[in-house]
Amino acid sequence: MYAMIQKWGNSNGLRVPKALLDAVGLRENDRVELVQNHDSITIKKACPIQHKTLEERLTSFYGKPVEQIERIRSEEIDWGKSEGGEAW
């Protein structure tokens, strides 16, 4: 099967026939991965994005379980008297 690369805004686009998309299980707005191999481009269905929970993100950032993360206790900081046109 052949197709033509055409201008699409500031980029180029490639229309993929519906029959071909149906054959590989792709639909409009599916996320795909483009892989370059010398003189060819392979289009693969991308793995779903695994969203992390806040707990997973904190554990990853601090390198320890959430229960072991010390709470940040901060005091109000006195930045001095207002200068200029700040509204308080």
C-alpha cells in the first residue's frame, strides 16, 4: 500500500487508510510511537501512560515511603516593610 506525505500546517502529515488502521487495531486519537530505522519509520501503538498517584510521586522524589517523610514545618517569614505599591 502506498500513501503520499503532504503539508499539514508547519509540518507534514501522512493519511493512513481506515482499513489499515482497523487491521492493526488503531483508531483516531490513539497514541502511537514512531521508531526510525535507517531509511524507514515504524508506527506502533504506544503503551498506555501509567499515571502515578501522589503517594507514588512523593515516594519516588524522597526515596522513602510516605510515612517516613518528615513534615516541613515552616514559620512565617518577615520580609520587612512593604516597598512600592504592594497591596496588603
